[in-house]
Amino acid sequence: MKLSPLVIQSTLFMLLGLTMVLLQLNGSWAEPLLQFDRAALEQGQWWRLLTAHLLHTNRWHLLMNLAALAVIFLMHVPHYNMRRLGYLLVAGFGLIGVAIWLWSPAISYYVGLSGWLHALLVWGACQDIQRQWSSGWLILAGVAAKIGWEQWQGASQQLITLIEADVATDAHLYGVVTGFALYLLSLSVQYIRQNPHTTR
């Protein structure tokens, strides 16, 4: 029996969530091995640029990101398929990790999915706009206001207390830029495929 695209997409998102839960339950070994650790990265442990996004500081941090993941999926489910999800996951994790490495030297350690969630949200909003859905503009306006506030004032003390760590607001900014970049890249690839003769 052939599974519907919705079932496949839902399963992939649930697997992502389950992976994060399992890593949280085994944080004593997972965090030292998988978190963004600048000193370890300097020794060539490059996988941390990807795996750090799957870890969380505590259960509240995890629950907030799981809830946000579910909301974003429900908002933009028509835009996803297996290839796109794989592309967004690997490229998004990698680009945000590299951006933190290159442009936020003050961040020695980092874990969390929130940077990638910003990328996913912006990518979905751009897809909305491409389909002429007004929701896309509303989402982008909300994200721009949030990022602007965070860059100006930083994260709230309540959130810092809740997750028991400083909030890496730079990762949110990099996530937004990554979401735009991945959308533009996919749009360019789509254009080239539809107009192969223009590239000659």
C-alpha cells in the first residue's frame, strides 16, 4: 500500500521529535559528544555543527521547540515533501552551525532547534507568498519584529530562567537568513529546471 505524502511528512516530523526526546533522555552522554563545542570543533569534530540542533538544555527548552515544530508543520504542511524536508534539515542545520562558528565567536557552546525553526518558518512564509497567500507577509512581519527586538534588547529574563541558559539570539537571526537563502536557492533551481535553454 502506497503511503500518502501527508503520512510520510508527519512521520518524518515525528521521527525528528522522537530523536530529540531520546537524546534529551540520554543527555549525560549525548551532550558532551554532540553539542556545539568550539574547542572540539577546532579539533575537527565537525559533526557538531549539525547535531547540536537536536539537543536541548532542559525539558522546557525541548517542549517549547517541539510545540513550535508542530505549529510550523501544521501551518505549512502543503509545502513539504521528503526531498524538501531533507534539504531543509541538512542544509539548514549546517548553514546555521557554520554561521555560529564564523560570526559568533562569543558562543562557545550551543544546543537547540530554535535557529532552524526560524529558518523553517521563514522558508514556509516565502512559499506562502509565492502562492499569493497573505499569511506569508504576516509571518515575515512577525519574525522581523521578533528578531529586531532580540537584537536590540536580547531575550527575556523569564525565558533565560526557564531554559537555564542564555538564549543564542544570533542563532535566530542566522536562522532567518538561512530560511531566505534556502528559499532563493530552491527557487533558482526550479527556474533552471523549467528553463533549461536559458542557461546555455
